[in-house]
Amino acid sequence: MNRILKEQCMSQSWIVLKFGGTSVSTHDNWKNIQSIIRRRRDEGKSIFLVASALSGISNRLEAMCDAQGKQDTYAEMSYIKEQHLSLAADLGVDGAQLLAPFFESLFQL
């Protein structure tokens, strides 16, 4: 880490905010996350944001791994993709473009 970045990190009060599951699954919930971040920044905090999987996605991925090819993985992957594209649309971003490389990698697995 360069010296300037290290000094900045040491001189500021950093906090980690982690959100996942239901709390990252809707546009309204992201508005709430945004307000929490703003409030903490207004308190002088520097934020390190961690966003984990949408509600139910980790469980579906684990189930696919456990099934070892005994279930329709294409259908599961399509469901996962649609959940993410739906959220992206609600957030007003082009999910197809932003997420395409990730979906491509995931479908190859």
C-alpha cells in the first residue's frame, strides 16, 4: 500500500457495512442502504461496503454443486440470471451489459 493511502486509512474512521440477502434484493432496499451510507458519511465515517448475494441465490448455487449434474442446471442458472436482471432493471441500469461477462463465466462452469 502506498504511503499516502496508508496515512489516509489510518487517519480516518473506517467502518464496514455488509448487506446481503433480502436487504439487497429490491430498489427500495437499496434506497435504504444509500441512506445508511449517507448518514454514516455525515458522521465523518469512511465506508467500506460489502454486498453479498441476493436472497436465495447462495442456496441455489450450493444446491447445484451438491446435485453434481442431477438437476437442470440451465434452468437454475436462468433463474439466477433473471433475478439479477430484474433487480438491475429496477435500479435503472443495463444489467445485460454490466453482468454479461459474469453470466458467461457462470454458465461455462
